[in-house]
Amino acid sequence: MNQSKRVFLKKAAAMSAVVMMTLPTVANAEEAATGSERKVQEAQAQIIEPSKKQEGNKQVNEKQAATPYISGGTGFSNKFEALQDENGIVNVRTASNALIAIGLGVQTRTTIKIDPEIALPFFSTPNWKTYISGTVDRLGKLGIGNDQITMKKLLEKDTGLFPGYDEAYYDEKKQEFVILTPTYVAAATQYQNVNMYIDLGKWSKDTGRLVENKPNYKFNMVSKPNDLAINWSWGDANSILLGVPEDSWAENKVDPTTLETSDNHKFKGKTVQNMDNRHDADFSIALTVNGVDYKNDVQLKEDGSWEYDFGSYLKDGDVVGATVIATEKEAHENTLIDINKSKETKFTVGEDSTPWQDWTVVEPTISDAYDGETMITGIIPEQNYQNGRTYSLAVKVNGKEVYTQDDIEKGVYNAPIFGANLTKGDKVEAYIIGHEANEEDKSSQQAATIVKENKDEQADWNKWEVKPAILNDVTHGDREISGLVPAQNKFNGRNYEVNVTVNGQDVGKKAFSFDGGEYRIVLDKDLVFGDEVKATVIGHEDKEEDKSSEETAKIVSDKTGWEDWKVENPTISTLTEGELKVTGQVPAQDEEFGRNYTIDLYINDQKIATNEAKSKGDYEFTLKTPLEKTDKVAVEITGHQKNYEDKTSERITANVEAVMTELTGNDYNFDAHDEYVTGTHSRDIKKIKVFVNDHDYQTIDANNDGEGKYKIYARQYIKNFTDKIVVKGLDTDGKVIKETPVNNVKTPTSLEANAFTINQDELISGTVSDDVKKIKLQVNGKTVNQVAPKDGKYEIYTNSYVQSVEDDVKIIAFNDEDVVLKEVSVTLDDASKNSELTYNPYKLGDDLLTGTVSEDIEKVKLVVDGELLNNVMVKDGEFSMYALGFVNANSKKVELVGYSKAGFELKRITVEVQ
């Protein structure tokens, strides 16, 4: 406290000596009041006539802010009797009482501060007074009984000698709602009880305005003498408004997200936002692990779905939390771009959770509490949310429960007390109850504090201690710094702000009242592993030097496992002198968090090339000059992760080996009369020769069939199966350095023929092996057709040469030199063997000739004396054709002939004409 304040208090104390000698507590003041209440009831009071007429009904009445009269007393006790929302109407009910007051020109000033989120939009409405109603009770004008006046009258009345100096108005500069009693010539006591209703529901509907959504809204009230009084007030009464319903005057809450996973690595969810009664906003997802911020700004798809891959970071028992963050698209009445968030959705990974018997509920904290206060504050710590556990808060005063709150989460809590003030010596306790389905509830230890009297000591600037901020863990890639400011010293109108720095540079601030709260500072660039983040709480008091807390510091950590990440070593395939390639394998690498890899080739310690390296893949480098036996070859893999230093594997080296001379010869298929002898050779072989029965027939250059492969013509030189075949490899000097025999093998010829049905099929089909180049059809010893097979198959037309199942039909296979390789007989069948054709009796002169057929006959023809005269199609196994005029008395032979669909004759019968 500065020197001027000390002087003023000394003067005030001296002036009040006639009433009392020491500052009272609520408790001893009430004792003093017992003997004075009769005197208060009997006291007479008069309205004081001021020396000057007041200006009428200003928003801020400066004259009333400093009335030139003096009064004294034991001070005011201030408390909230009720603060609640009833169908959109907020009821603010307060009580203020000066137990003993004495003086000339006594006037009471009650100041109510309403949460700025409500006050700014509401009081900026031109006709805000129409939405306020209620009453104010105060001492009767003659000092006897009670005088009640409506809020409407106080807001609208004139002020002055005759109408009185009592009024109500909003001080826009100080953001205070002020209610003044009449001014009395003399008074022995003072009180002012407010029962005010603010119809925010109707105001919101009429104006289209919405108050920003908050878990609670803070209210503050204090009554003091409005003069040069030596009355004092023990302190402001503080309370909070809870339970504002949806679709009311406050913006609706942000809808939560679902949260699920099938593998405990990749998480996904979906959020559908109902934008009724909401400000337009952009949405994202913030993720936590075990209550610690992990990843912010996870983007939503158009349908509200999202997904995130934690990789290998999570372990069984970890609790993943997902919160929908709503960043409003524009500032509203509070001039801020508000950021709101949903209730967090939680998911426990795996089954390795803390069992019920080992589960501990962490106790809350309680801020220091002082005589006369109406709010209990503290901090709810992070809890164990495994197995769907939830928590409730309970607060007790002197063993009696005064406040409960369900479904709590970490952060600052505010527990209002209605209808009473805390008193010196009261015992305040707070504890948390944990709930788990199908299990008994568990409770934390009880945090406790004793209500203190020593306000003057706490108000002393020299004894003022600013508590340090709580700073949440920060991780590489984060774009947000968050934490908590604990409840602070509340005296002398002190307020606070948290200042956050990164590597010594300021990155953001946030202001708080004495009860602290959560802060989030959004950065313009990502945090980097190793950055130093600091948070400092700065306290402000009017006309005093600022005070700062100790710094809270964190080093930006890495949750991608960069420090433990290891780049696995590559392998090198065997290297031989003269080679133009270096090859090998890349083992499985860690590809989490966007990690990718390259591989470098070194020859004689000089980097030659860099290629992409794929996990579990092969690599290949092509050289410009062949390897030499003295070369030292090495490869090294480098791992890359965005915004991190690269990591490398060990450098793996290999020596170049001397060439091992090799020459192979593949088997020669004598039956197929292969055109070439083929095989492989080592790099030192430059030419290949083929010998048949020790005779040198052909020479070719090496590698003529690809790298390390050859083919050399030999068909016309290999005549017999018993021929001896040898290939020889020559070096650059033409010297034979390797020779290898070639096996002469025979391949069994494959030839198959499908069965042929006479009077149904037109061709014979089948399959052959690759050595068959020609197929011939032989009927009764005579070749009647030939074709070349294709892709191991053939089809050959019979051209009506096959007439009877008794015919001898063969398929004969030839190679490309027209040598018979194999022959097979064809199985024959006759489609007409089961064909039936009948007719009904026919008399000469009948119009129609009718009958029946089997299902394989499609058409019936009428033949008279060898001449085709009529034909009809069969229908449903029957036929009917005209015969009159075709069959006459001179007809010698009348026949019916049945034909297949393909036009083959299946049945022929003679008709007996009657």
C-alpha cells in the first residue's frame, strides 16, 4: 500500500473513534449491532438539502460520486441472496447492511458489476431500461420501517431537492450499474436490498443479439457510503450465474464430436453442429492425451468427419480426448474473435487401465478465503478418465454442503454462497467424488482452509504475492500455448494478466480477474523442439507498481519419438569388378509422422549419387564406369522429418570382389528342334562358341541376349539326339577360359482330340504341345485337311468327309520340318442315332401331312420321287405341312426328312399314302 493510503486510513480511524476503536469483523460487528437495533428503529432522518441543484438523470452523476458530507459506521456486509435464470429472466437479489452507521449526509451507493459478456451488448442497447424490473428496499425516509421503490421508478425519476437524490443508472465508463438511496440529514444505520430482474430472453428476441457462451457469468456487488464516509465495506460480494438454458439469450453450446478407433492408432470422429442460436464459426478438433494438449487444429471434412493417426505414440491405458473448437468468424459486441469449445469426448486405449482398487481421486485446491466473502474458488486438477469415469465437486462450510457441481473438468471452479457471508473462523472444505459404472464411488481427500480476518495485511502491497501460472506441456509442431492462472489476491481492485514468451520474445497476453482461469495463446508459427516457453503472471493495482510472479518455464518436447527414432542400416549385394550397378535392400523403416528416406552411394569416400529409399524395398545405382577390384563402395540411408534434423544410418561398406568365371548352358530340346543354345556367363567372358561333336560351328559376342546372357544358333548343326554339344567362353584375348556341356533332351509331344459328332459338328478341335507346328486330318487313310495350331490349340474342318461312325478318323501332329511327332484317333458319335420322326395317317387328297419329331430336329422337308417340294419349321415337337397338290395318284415314293439346326439330315422315313 502506498503512503497516501496509509495517511487516509489513519485520518479515517481517528474520525471514527467515537463509534469504535478497531476494524470490526462480520462476527463482532453483528454482536455490536444487537444493542443498537432499537436505536436504529427509533432514529429520525431527514433528506439533506444540497447546496447546489443536481443535473437531472445523467448516466454518470459526478456530484453523487463525491457528496460533500461526512458519515461514519462499522461498515457494510454485502451478500447475494439469489442469482439465477428463470425462463430467460435473470434475477439478481442482493442484501447490504451497515450494522451501525452514524453521520451527516448519509447516502448508500450499491454498485453491481455484471459480467462484460452480458453488460457490453445489453447496456449498449438504447432502450435497455425497458428490460429491467424489480424493487429496492431501503431505510424509510423518516428512519422508521422499510421503504420500497421499483427499479422502473429509480431508472426514470428526476433527482433533486424535492424528488430526492435516489436513482439508478449505468456508468458506462466504469461498466457499473449504480443504485443510490436518498440522502439523509442523519442516520444510525443503513441498508439497501436489491431484487432486480433483467429480461435477457425478451431483449435477445427483440434485438437479435446473443451473449457469448460461457460456463458461468460473474457478478460483483458492493454497497458503500456515497460521501466522505468513514464507513467501510468488508469487501465485494462475488457470485456466478449458472444454468442458462439452451435456445435462450446466451449462445448455445458447441456440439461435441464422436471418437472411435479400430486399431488404437488411427482415431476418427464426426461432429454435426446445430447452428441455431449460434454465431457463425469455423470448426476444428483439439486432441489431448491423458489431459495434456497433443494436437490442435485437426481439420474437419465437409461432412464434419475428421481423422488423426497417432502412429505408435499411444499405449494401453492412455486416455485420448477430442474437443470441438469453434472460432467465430467475426467479432461481436465484446470486440473479440471468440473461441468456444465443446465438452471433451474421451476414449481409453486398450485394456491396460488403472483398476478400481488402484484408482485415486485427486483432491481440488481452495483459494484463501476471507471474512465477508460470498464466493469460494479453487482449481480442479486433471483426473483419471479411464473406463468412462466422471467426477463431481462438493464444497462445504462448517460441515454443511453449500455447493455441488457434476461432470466437472480441470480448471478453475467458482462456488457461490447465497444468503450468507463467510465469517472469520469458518471451515471451508472441498472434495471431488469419482464415479465409475457398476462400481462404488470414490472420494478424494478433503482440501480445507479457515476463513481469515486479516484483510489489511493481505491488502498491503508489500505482502502481496502473485502466484505463478500453470503451463501445460508444449510439443513440437504446436501452434498454441495454454495453461491456468490460479486464483489470486483479490484486494484493492487488483487484476492480473499472463504474459507468454517463446525464446524470450513476447507472443501473447491474456487478462484475468482475481479468480484466474484458463488461457490459450495462438501462435503465428509452429513451436520447434527445444524452444523455451515461459509464462509470467503480472498483477496490477491502481496507483501502485505492478508485481510479477515467478516464471513458469517449459522446454518444447517431441511427441513424435524423434529422439528414439533410429534409421535402420541398408544392405549391399555382392559387388564384382567390372559391374556397372550397385544394388541392395532397404529394411523396414519408421514412416510415422511423414518420415521419408534417401540413400547415398559413396565410392572411395566420395558421394556419387543419391536416390529415394523406400521402406522394405530394393535400391539400384547405375554407374558410369565399371567397378574396379580396388574400389571401396559404401551406402548410407538418411531419414527426413519436417522441421527436425535429419538422422542417418550407419555407413555400410563393401569390397569389390574379383570375377568368378562362370558359363552355363540350358538344355537343348531335340524334339522341338530349338533354334538356339542359350545360357549365362560371367562378366569376364567376351565371346561364346558352340561345338557339336567337337566341331566349331558358330561364334557370337557375349551379352547378346541381355546382360550376362547369350544365345547362339545351333539348329542345323544338331542332327541326332546323341550329338555332343559344348559351349566355350573366351576372354578378351580370345583364350578359352571356361567350357560347359549342353544336355540334349527330348520333350514328350502332347496331342489331344475332342470327340466328333456326325450330323452335328463341323470341325474337330483339340490341344497340342509347343513342338507341334502342323496338324493333319486323315479319314480312312486319306489326308483331307491340315491347319497350324495357335497358342496350343487347333480346329480343323471335316468338310463332310466323316460320314459314319465306322470311318477311321485320325489327327496327326508334325514339327516345323514336317516330321511326324504323334497321332491320335478321333472318337466318333452320330447325332441322329436317337432322332425320331413320325407322321399321322395320310390319305390321298388330304390338305395337310402332320406328325411329331424329337427335340434335335428343327425342320422337316417333304420329298416326292426324289424332289424337294415343301418344308416347315417344327413347333413344340410337332409339324404340319401342305401336301395336297404335291402328293397325287402318280407319286411313287413320298418321304419326310428331319434336319438339325445346323442343317444336317438326322432322320428320313417313307410315307405310306392311303
